Amino acid sequence: MKALIKKDFMTSGLKLEYLFVFITIVYILFLLAPLDDYLPMAAYSLLLFAPIVFFFSIYNYTETDNYKSELILPVKRYMIVLSRYVTYLLISILCLFSIILLIYMKYLFGLGELLSYQVNLISVGVGVTLVFGGLVLFFVFLLGQKKMKSIGIVSFVLTLVPIRLYMELSKVLLNLQNVFDIYHHSQVILFFLVFSFLFFCISCLISTVIFKRKEF
């Protein structure tokens, strides 16, 4: 599986110098600006960068290849599916680590501190990343990578709409004045984060079953 993961990173089509410039700009803005103002932008920019990198890999490598180069390898089909999910998860973790490093640098220079609602905000970003990734990967293995653009749009809608409804429902049940007050309720965010991780795992299991039954 290590070889499959390495291939995904190598065939992503993303220039490393562009990645370096992007992260450098985010770091500079984050260090110069107030934490409250730029934490949402920095967190969601880096976390949403994970799907972009990963799906560049899928679109560039497998659109015409149709997994042929992977199927000839001495690996079982479930390993091909698992490697996709693990690669996506690794990229997401790296982005999350970058966010944590940003916050630590801010705190180290005495330019701000991390509050509980900001932790919850980052957690929501992680949850959104997992749900979005679980949906896109599922549809890719179900419908094929040639429909990548349509899959990305549909998955984005299917990610944001239910999450927004969940937040609105939580607002009503908790008698909150504003939907964004949910970020001050850790139990609500924790439930969403656990759900997102379980959803990602279930998506992987279903995709494995689908890919095993496919004929190429």
C-alpha cells in the first residue's frame, strides 16, 4: 500500500513550489493579523486544500488509465481503495498539523491564544473535510473518475446542506440566538466530528465492496 500512496502523491499534478508559496502567504497573514480575524480563513483554506491536492491526483492519473496500472500490481483490490482513503486522510492530517503549528507560532510570539470556540471551529473544518472526502471517494468508485467534475459539485452540495441543517437544528434545540453560537458548545461539535469520522470509514467499506465487484 505504501507504493500506491507514494504514487498518489507523485502523480497529483501539483507543483511543490506553488504549495510552498501558498503556505508561506497563509503563515505571513496569520502571524501579522489578529487570530480572531484570520483563524477561520487559515483553517478552512488549509483543510480544503487537502481535497484539491488529492482529487488532482485522481483526475490526472486515473481518467484515462482506469486503474489498469494498479490492477496489474500484486495487490488486492481492497488495498487500492484503502490507499486512496489513507492518502486523503494523510493529506488532511498534514493540513491540520500546519494549522496547529500556525497557532503555536502565534502563541509563542505572544500574538494571541487559542480559545475553546476556535478549537471547535477547527474541528468543524476537519469534519467537513472528512464528509466531503467520503462522498467524493464513494461516488468516484461508484460512477468512475470521468465524472469527477459533476461528482465534486454534487458532493460539495451534499456536504454543506446537511451540515447547515444540523447547525440550524442544534440552534433551535439549544435555544441559541445565532447559529454560530454553536461553536461555544463542544458537545455538539464533538458529535459532528465523531459522525464525520464514522461516515468516512463507512464510505471506505462501501467503496471497497463496490470496487471488488467491478469489471474492468
